[in-house]
Amino acid sequence: MRSFEKSNALIEREKKVAPLAAQTFSKSYRYFMPGAAPMFIDHAEGARVYDVDGNEFIDFICCLGPITLGYNYPAVNKAVMEQLNKGIIFSTQAPVECELAEKLVEVIPCAEMVKFVKNGSDATTAAIRLARAYTGRERVAMCGYHGMHDWSIGASANNKGVPKAVCELTKTFKYNDIASLENLLAAHPGEYAAVIMEPIQSNGTTKEYLQAVIDTAHKHGAVAIFDEVVSGFRYAIGGASEYYGVTPDMASYGKGCANGMSLSFVAGKREIISLIEQGVFVSMTFGGDAISMAGALATIKEMQEKDVMGHAWKLGTMILEGLKERVEKHGVGAAVSVSGLAAHCGVAFDDVGSLNYLDIHSIYAKNMLENGILCQAITNISFSHTEDDVKKFLDAADCAFAEIRKAIDKDSVDGILSEGARVNPVFKRNIK
């Protein structure tokens, strides 16, 4: 029986001094099972994390995606420590900055130049600012999630604090629906600066659709941008651009590029990125963080020399097919759906009977944790995960789906979930 006494005490302390007791929404205790989850990690190794109470879990969250090789990965640690011993950041550039920029121009399909920043939100915002400067226009068409900055989050339901005038400049279009984009751009001819999208969503798309998005953007005089923060270094080193064989004008990358080090970048055509030399302000103190860049160089080297992407696709296929088999085995398809390309797949939950989707999600989370699996709905796979880890994941999912079946049959979570033990995300769908 696991104890979470130290984690629970730390949560109560942090609630008093930090909103949601976490710096990232999706890491908040509200996204897990209060009192039953390892909310504070002490250390990690490979694909495993160890919390402050001494509990061990196989981690399929991977820090929400940045851990692509594994925790405490020797080659990355060595590169980081070598740079740390030289210095973290300097009054001018470190050589690693030039080395990494050259490497990214080599491996990223659209990259003629790159600009380093720190978070995915920084990279997408830099791309939008550059597109607006390049076109002299202000409107943005977007599809997917692109970070916390006003231009993006203002177009969502979570736009408190964003000026209305800013909200009006960004409109959304539907994924895999080229007519939706065409109609949006045609409604304000000559006004759209950029079309930005997450190129891989849900079950993915086709090369033809992505090329049509680029062609439609160009037809209307807009810059085509791929937000590869999630897809880059996960489906392929170059993300969807490489996987589907299409080349946008610019692309934003982050998360998995440095195996957990804080680094992101915007890449693209020289004529656009070079506008930073002509008055487009994209600059920050920690953009030249040398240890993160050293970590990125080591990460890319490992990915090029070893079959990191093939490993992710192989284990991901096991997860994708295994989840589908177990959903069918327990007859819970009305409550649980499986989707995604194999390298980044997972489950989603739906209302059924008197149960809402959070009831179903909570049963899933409870069983996964009880069986030693730390996960959310979407799985992330690192090079350190093994087939045995995947088998343990699927065994845990089997237990979870059996419990979901019981809840559906009795139309109640009584005796299955304890009072207050619920996944309670910050942003929810409508609950019946």
C-alpha cells in the first residue's frame, strides 16, 4: 500500500504560496488523484520516477513531452555537465550556440535560419510577430493550441485578461477541413498575416491536406507556420514537416528537442527570420543558455545515431493496438476512445449513462496509479521505455477498463471511487 504523506503535506504548503500548487496547469494535483498520486518527484532514472515518499512509477507523461531519451540520460548529462563546468551563460555567445543553429538548419526541413527562445509559447509568438512584420498584416488564422500569449489564448474560452481588440485578431479553423480555412481567409481578404496550426492532431492527416493549408495560405498572401512544439522530435526529428514531407515557411519547436532542458526555437526562411535584424524584437536574456543548447546537441546526436524514433513508433504501436484490444474486450467503447498516431497516442473519455467523462477518467487514473503507472490520457514514450514497461502499462489499463465496465453496469462510481477522489482539471468540458 503506497503512502503519499510527504506529497500531500507539500501540496498543502504550496497551495498557500503558488496558484494550483504547480507552475504548469497540467502538473497540478487537480489533474491527478488527490491523496493518491506522486505529486512531488524526488528523482528519476530512465523511464521511472521516484516520489518524495519513496514510491516508484513507470512514467508515461515524460514531463508533458520533453523527455524523449529518458531521465538522467548519460550522454545528455555528460554534455550538460561539460558545459556547466565551462559556464551556464555568458556576456556574449558560447560556441555551442553556433553549433546548434547549424545542426538545426541541417535537420529541420524549413530551417534556413533559427532563433532560440525558452518555451513553446515564445516560439509560436516569435513566429507570429515575424509573420506580421513580413506581411504588414495583423490577422491570424489558427488551428490547435499555441501557448499562453495573448494573440493565441485570446481566441479561446480562457481569455480573461486579454484585450478584446487582441482577441478579435485571431480566428480558428477546423483541422482536416480545407474549406474551413479558405472561408476564414476569404472573409477578410488581404488581412491575414499568418496561418498557424498544429500539423498532427488526433489521428493525424495527409500530406495533401498539409500542402493544401500551405498553398491556401500563400494564395491569400499569408505566411504558413507549423507549430511543431509537440510533434517535433517525437514523430520524427523534424516533426510533421519531416514525417509528411511538407515544408512550411516557418515552424516552432520545443519540448523534446533537449531531453528536458528548457529550450525552444523558431525556424524558417531566411527572408522572414532575418527580419529580427531589421526591427522585429525577438530577444531575451536566457535565449543564449549554453547548457540547454549543449543538451539539445547531445539529444539530436543520440537521435541521429540510434533508432530513437523507430523505438517510439514500435512501442507506441504496441500501446495503440493494446488499448484498442482491451477497450473491445471490456466493451467500454462508449466511454473510452483510443486515438492518435502510434508515437503519441492515448485515450479520451466520454459521458455514459449517469457517469460523466471525469468519472470515467478518474477510474482510469486511479487504477493506473495503483498499478505503478504515472500517466495522463495521452502517452509519451522515451527511448528508455522497454517492451516490458509497455506490457505493465497495458496490464494496468486492463484493470482500469474492467473497473470502468463495473461502473457502467451499475451506473455509479459507488464503491469504485472514494469521496473526493476525482480528476478535476482546471479547464473542463461541459459536465452533465
